Amino acid sequence: MTDTAKLGPFTVGRMGFGAMQLAGPGVFGPPRDRDEAIAVLREAVASGVNHIDTSDYYGPYVTNQIIKEALHPYPENLVLVSKLGGKRGPKGEWLGAFSPDELRAGTESNLKHLGLEQIPVVNMRSMHGIHAPAEGSLEVQLEALAKLQQEGLIGHIGLSNVTRQQIEDGRRIVDVVCVQNAYNLANRADDQLIDWLAAEGIAYVPFFPLGGFSPLQSAALDGVAADLGVSPMQVALAWLLQRSPNILLIPGTSSLGHLRENLAAADLVLTAEALDRLDAVAAG
């Protein structure tokens, strides 16, 4: 894996790793197999992955604790990216946690469970929408994160689940180094946003790159995969990498087999004819 891109001041491999699936079902509680979760992380880093996306509300705390157990002390080039703005209820409910006090508590909790003195990058997740952006001010939250950054607890700041207007407003308060929104082969609402961010030198990190809770299913996707002798999910990841050079991927898995499959997608090159067939998925 030699293809790299900028994530703020960091140079990272464009194929990263998302830690969400290292927690239990529904991203709640412990994993089915903690030893395999640790093995997945170690193999990812040994294979060249140096960008891991996590959050203390995955589990909660579980993924960060596993990351620390598997990888601490961390390789010098490893960029850990966490997320603030949410918390979990006693039954696994997804709840907002975006007051200044909650953002500080979330930062300190991430630091504790990851064993860090500073989180390299923190994404502020907008809770104005669920899995799609909705307009609303993030001024209070970003001013709180700017203060934490000034104190040295946060290195750099990104935004998640946001509109272009929220990004533009946010950049008046902080330097936004990345944007993390839902995007994949079939969900292309952010096409224009991605191109604008690329021109601005800002990384775009799609969540749900493989469809999320409803995995991608398409005859065109299956057909291209069959022609290439690879899996449909590998094609979907390769399409994202070819979509724009500022896209960084963070597919997640708790399986060594799926990890190897995901990493292999970084070396898959899609022809112009295959790209035309895949572009029809969103239009269909």
C-alpha cells in the first residue's frame, strides 16, 4: 500500500481502518473474540495502515481499550482519529453529548482509554441530522474544541455529518483538516462537496463506504467484481479510491480474512469501462 494523501499535517495511507466493528453487536459491549480483534489491529498496522478511526463511545470505551492493548506504545507514524458529539445510554442508545462540558469529558476519556497525552485528530460529529447532514450551528462546539486544542489535548479538528455551509462556518473558528460524511457508490449526495474539499486540500473520509446497515447490492457491482475475479466490496472500495485523491478509507472489520480483503482493494485498478458501469449504480 503505497498510495498516500494528506490528513492535515499528516501523510497517511489512503486505506485506513475503522475500529467501530471491534465492539460487540450494535457497537455495544465487548467483541465476540477479543483476541482476534487485537490480531486484526496488529496485522493492519503491520501491513502499512497508519490511520485508525475510533471513538470512545464505540462500546463504549471498548474499541479504544482494545487499540491501546494491541498497539501501545504506538508507532511514530500512526495517526489516531477519534470522534466527539455522542455517548451511549445504558441499553446502547445513541445519545448526543455536545455541550462544552461533555466535549471536554469526552476528550479526557479518549485520552485515558487510548493512553495518549494528545489526540492527533478529533472529528466533531454534528447531531443536527442522524446519518445525513442537516443545517444548524456548530459554533459553540467548535469554540469548545478550539479551547481544548489550545490546551494541547487535541492536535487537529475535523467535522462529521456536516454540510458545506457548516464547514465554511467552522473554518472561521478552526482549521478543518477532514470531513467525515456518509458516502459510497450508491449514496453520492456529496459529489460536489468532495470536489470542493479536494480543491481546498481537505481530506474526505466516507463513513458507510460499503453501505452501512444496508450493505451495497447492485447487479452492476456484482458484474464488475465477477469480471475482475474479486469481491463486490473490494470493487466498491476501489471505486472510492479512484473517485478523488482526497478520499481516505476506513473500512472496519473484526475478521482477519475481511481485513486482508479490504487491504487488497487498495491495489485494484478499475478500467474506464468498469467505472462507467459503476456510475450507473447511483443513477439507477
